[in-house]
Amino acid sequence: MVLRTPFSLLKFTIVMRSHYGLQKQSISQCIIGRTIQNIKKPTNLRNFFKSNTLRIPVSVACFSATALAVKPHSVEKIIPEKKELIRKKGSFNWRKLLKLVCSDFWLWLGAFMAALGVAYINIIIPISLGDVVNIISSREGHEYIPLRCLKLIGLYLAQGFGTFCYIAFLSSAGERMAFTLRKELYQNLVEQDMEFFDSIRTAELLECVFTDVQEFKSSFKQCVSQGVKNIFQICGSIISLIKISPGMTLTIVTVVPPVVVLGTLFGALLRKLSNAAQKQSVKVFSLCEESLSNIRTVRAFGNESLECERFSYETKQSSKLNSLLGHGIAFLQAGSNLFLNGLVLGTLYIGSQFIIVGDFSSGNLMSFLVTAQMIQKSFAQISMTFGHYLKGKQSFERICFYSNLKPSIPTKGGITIPYHSFIPNVEFKDVTFAYPSRPTQAVLTKLNLSLPAGKTVAVVGASGNGKSTIALLLERFYDINSGSITIGGINISDLDPNWLRSSAIGIINQEPVLFATSIKENIKYGKPTATDEEVYEAAKLANADEFIRSFPEGYETVVGERGVAISGGQKQRIAIARALIKKPAILILDEATSALDPEAEKVVQNTLERVCQGRTVLVIAHRLSTVKNADTIAVLQKGVILEMGTHKFLMNKKGVYYNLMNQENQKPRSFG
């Protein structure tokens, strides 16, 4: 779509921005990418959505039209709770940028100087071309032609070498910058509080880590190279045009402004149409991704035909809008070609008149045309650079915002208790807590709970009464509002959180998450420095060694994304092994068997009973039949402990626990 004739004078840049996040499936990209290719022939869907630029030749409207076309990637995508924070704190951090540049100062300086050198050579080349044409058209001095040609060859070689240098320097410096930014950003994100992850979508963070860093890197490189080079070229070329022919320069200046206005108005119309087409394309993409990512649900309800009809309808609407946009681009392209070719013809005609009267030479005419071409290229690239600047600025502001966030709960630092002197008794005293996202809704109120060392304490109650919250507070995922939690007699806020989670406490959840790697690597995740023998020992303790070795690849078996390649009971036992490999003194079982079928539950429950011996255990249970053997059972209702005692004591009391147990026994059993 980009006109590449040597006499095209200016280009108009429409900058488009996709509002869709990073969670894209490759199949979706393939399907929609091919559909859009049939319409506008972009290289692929990612380029269509993420390149942000659709270049269309037009007159001198490049500056004003680009300003109209730029659609900043602003804070609109951040959820409402974070918008005000980003407006206040997400400012452009010049100090951080200067630090990044100084870390690779010589590479950036080399790129800057090489870009200036290329710009200077580009200004000289048209003049040298004119000299060659003057010698050829004259009857004298033909013996100087080889010398002039050698000079041109030298300029071309220098231009090529300078171009190689500044692109190579920029590539190296840009990748170093992106690496530093991405590493610092990711490190800061993984250290944030749970409150942070509760209030913001993961897609926003992924977009910042990948898209924003990539966009800032590209934009900064463009501003350093193209901005510096093209500004210098424009200034130098205008001076050259005035020196060659002030009269022709004045004529060009009087003709161009009306075309600028027309191009700007038409560009505004095209941008509205482009935004509508883009939104429809994103809608198609979202529909495709949603149906393919939930293909099991689609298949389960037999709605393949329904999804195909929906996809067909939305794709047809997208095709109509893109077709209309294509017609507009075609009209703009035809009009701009007509204007540019007419301008070239007019320049030749006026130049010929000057040549006839003897005020101009054919070499001057060649220099004028080539210099004019350089100005149009420079203006077009500057218009693109302006769009890159806006996008890069906003991307860097978001990067700075997330990089500067400070967690209220550190991930490291504090007291660590030596293993030989660690007495794993836990005490909750007058604990009151409300989640930061719901500060007025107290989940726990004046909670008092004791977990003696080596004993098993179960917390039971209906869903939504705060059972799992107790486990989260024990791991210090959140800080309590009032009261205290002590482990080994030391307040949990004084303990090293890293030691607490990596050594002292092991947790087994209702739905454990396994990584898409081997079973061995998943078990070693609990203790990255563990040997193979420790892995085997932990697996045997978790009653997992036998079924693991039955797989063809044994411990090297890849479990698939989130462990989908193995059964629920097997996944749970691998999770138990992962928790046990660090030999925790405190074990948290958060409804560890509630998601399993009766047969798998029996196996896992027997395993848990064996591994809990000698440890301080907190059992969070919804199914009461699994906690009968606990040393202490606490009944939690609306954040308050109503009853506490052994199973026998609570049953004889015939209170809340008794009623809950009877309700569970009266539930009809399911057979499958």
C-alpha cells in the first residue's frame, strides 16, 4: 500500500491501536489472520493488531493527519481501582530513562553520530547527482565524469556503512534496554502483595511486561535514529532547495497547503472508519479465542454449529467494514498519486522554463527533484516517529508505574528460626481481618485459635465463612487488621516471609496447580536445590512413587498444562510430594480431598494421615467426615469460632457441629 516511486513527496500515517490484551491463542491468530490477509494482506494477525501503523501515501498532511490518527494506549484498559493511581504515579521517569541510556552510553552515542553522518551524506548526494548531470549535458569536462562517479560511489558506500552502524548499534542497545526493563519489571511484579493481584487482571501485567517494553524499545530506537536523522535532513534539504532555486521553492510552498487541508480532512474520515473496522476485528478475534479456549464446553453442549454461525456473522461484518476502508484507501492512494505525479510534472515544466531562460541547469533540476524526494521521505518518517513517541511515552509511563510499586509485605527479610530450635506452635489471638478489596466486610472477627506443636487442628464450616482465609493469613499472604499471629512464639510480621513459606510451612490446596513440565521438576519446585534421591523419597512418602514409575517416562513424564495429562488423585499426590520435599514443620490442608472422587479421596486421605504424623497440621475442611480424627475441631461461622473440641465432645454437645454432621449424613450419595 505504500507508494515507492522516486518522486513521491509525502506520506500520511494512520496509527491504529488494538485494545485487545495479550491472551491470544495461536489457532485464533491463524484463522483470523488468514481472513484479514484476504482483505488487506498484512503479514500476519499480530502485525495487524500490534504494529499500530498503516502507511498511506498522501500530500504534506503527514504531521496534522498523524496527530489526528494517534489513538494513545491509555489507562482505559486498567481496571477502575487503578486508574487514579496510574494518573498520579505513572509519570514519565526521566531519571530512569537517563540511567538506562547511560548504562550503554557508547552504543547510543555511536548510533546517534552514525545517524547524523547518514543524514549529512543524504543531503550531499542530490547535489553530487546534479553535478554529474551538468557535466553530461555540457560539451566540456567529460573527462571529470569518472571522478564524479567515484565520488558518488564513495558517498553511497559511506551511506551504507553509516546505516549499518546506527542500525546495529541501536539493535544492541535496544535489546539491552529491553532486557533490563523486563527483568526489573518482572522481579518487582512477582514481589507484589496478593492484594495487588486481587485487584488487577493478569492480562494487564502481561501486556506491560511484553507489549509495553517492546513498544517502548522500538519507539525509543525510532526517535533516536529517525527523529535525529530526518530533522537534520529536512533542515539541510530546505537550505539546499533555496540555494538551487528560490523561485521554484516558493512555487512549491504555495501549491502544497490546500492539499494538506484536504488530506487532513479525508484522513480524519478514514481514521473513524479504521477504528470501526478495528473494533469489529477485535470482536471477531475475541469470539474466536473464547470459543476455542472453551472448546470442551462447546463440544459438551453440541454448539459447534452455533459458534460457526456467530463467527461467520461477525466475520462478515468485519469484511464489510474492511472492504469499505479499502475503498477509502484506494481513493486516497489514487488522489495522492495524481497529485504527486502532477507536482512532479509541474516541477519539470517550471524547471524547463528556467532552463530555457538560462537561470537553471538540468543538473539543478535533478538535484531539486531528488532533494524534494528526500524532504517528503523525511516528513513521512517524522510523522511516524511522532506516533512512536506518543506510544513509547505512554508505554514507559506504565512500565515506570509498575516498576515503582512497593509491596507492603516484603518477600524477604526478618527472623529465621533454626531448625533444631523451631517449635511449630501457632497462635491466633483476637485476629480481625477484611480483604483490602472489601475493607468494610470483616471476614474474621476477634478470632482466637491455637495450633499446638505436633497436633492436628481442623476448621470446619459452610463455604464463605473464612476457613481458607485462616490459611492465607498463616502464610502471610495478607496482613491482619488487628490482633496477632505467632509462630514459635514470634509474631509472624517479624519472621522472614521467604523462610516461612519455603521452609516452615507446606500447603496442599483443593485444586493444586502443576506446571507444564516433568513430574520431577514439579516436585523439585518445593525445593529447587533438592537431589533426585530427595525427590524419590518425597514421592514415596506421598504414595506417588509407584504410579509415577508406571508411566513410560517415569519421573520425566510431562504432566501437561496445569496437570491435565494425569488424574486428580495423581495430581494431588504429586502436590503432596512437592509440599513434603521441603520437610515443613507446619502443614496446611485446604480442602485437599474435596475435589476428588471417592476412590481417589480414600487413597489421598490415607496418604495425608500418614504424612501428618509429627507435624503441626491445619485442616480446612468442608467435608466433615475427613476430620473426625483431628485432635481439635473448630466450628467457624461468619468469622467467629462457635464451638471447639474433639469429634466426640462436639457430637455429644449436639450443637452446630452436630447439626452440620447430620446434614452431611443425610445428603444423598452420588454414584458414577
